[in-house]
Amino acid sequence: MKLDRLRIIVDEREKKSGIPDLLRAVGINIEMKTLPIGDYIVAPETVVERKSIHDFVSSIFDGRLYDQCNRLKTQFQFPILLIEGNFDEINDITENPLIFYGAVSSIALDFKIPVLPTPNADHTAKLLVSLCSRKESPTGPFLKKIKKSNDIQRQQLNVLSSLPGVGEKLSVRMLEKFGSPLRVFTASSTELAKVEGLREAKAKKIRKMLETKSKHLKKSNQKTLHEST
């Protein structure tokens, strides 16, 4: 199969990884999009979530990992988790490597999501090409409308999980303490810091994100807001 006939949808945030350039260099057609889930769509029902070893470990501790796996599994028939980096560094990244391997085991056995390791970006690009060029890959539209959950409890967790450094575990703790997302959004950084595992620095980062004026705010509305204060 000629590589110039292959197509991969790539999340915009993957530009800095250098992988999109590597894919273009071998002739793959690349489409950059802002993907709500995953990093590379290599077939209509096959999405790849790429994580460096450092990010993988970080996502375990802040609760993002399992929420992401749940969303990947819900939206795509064949999700794949790709872990990139030198596995010899695991002992330096975490004091207990069993936490790392416990998470890998859970993803493979509980979520039924394959976990594929690559040593660097070059090998990641090669693996993506291989996944994209499979003759068995189904045909059809790559991009599809992501299903929205009608479950209010799930929606609340998804909203809170979008906050900086907040995963599903912290979202649950926030709801246990404050009762609703609205109460979370109006809480002070001091109140947020009282949530187990949140800490003051992360609480301040959340407040900064919520309070910073958006660049999309129209000038007419800025004037109105200024007059009302």
C-alpha cells in the first residue's frame, strides 16, 4: 500500500512532539484537528492516546488516566494507549514502580485497552504508520460526532475533570465536599485547598484559570462589565 494514500487525524497539541513532521516526511497525509479524545485517529474506530512515561505517571496520581480510558473506550471501538520513553527511568520517576505496572495492568485487563510501548518519537511514528496501513482497517469517516453523556453525574465529573490538574478522583472529592460544580467554581482557593489531594498550589491555579478574563470577551461587554464593578 502506498503511504501517500494513508491518512491520520492528529490532535493540534501533538505538534510539539515532532511526530506529525515525521509522519509527513514518509508521505502520510496529516490532518491537524483539535480532538476532544485521543491524539491520533488512524482508522475510523481506532484512536491512539500517546503519553510520555512522565505524563503517564502524573496522570495516575492526579486521576486523569482512568477517566481518559473510560472516555476512549466509550467513544471508539479500538482505542490504544501508547507509552513513549525509556522504561528504565520508571524507578527515578516514582518510588514505587508497582504503581506504574498496576496502572498498566488495569488498563489492559479492566478496560481491555492494548498498551503499546515505544522508546521515542521516531518509533512512535513508525508504529502509527503500521496501524494506519493495516489492510484489515475498516473504511469510513475518521471523524465522528463525539457522543455526549445524558448522565448528569457523569457530566458533572467531566466538567470538573477539565479543571487544571484535576482528574476523576479529585472531581469526586470536590463533589463530596461542595455538593455541586457551581459550589466548586465559587469556592475560594483556601476552600479548594481543603479537598484531600488538591493542595494550595493547584487550588490557586484553578482560581486563576476561572478568574482570568477571556480574550474572546468583546470590547462592548468589557465596557459593560467595567461599569457594573
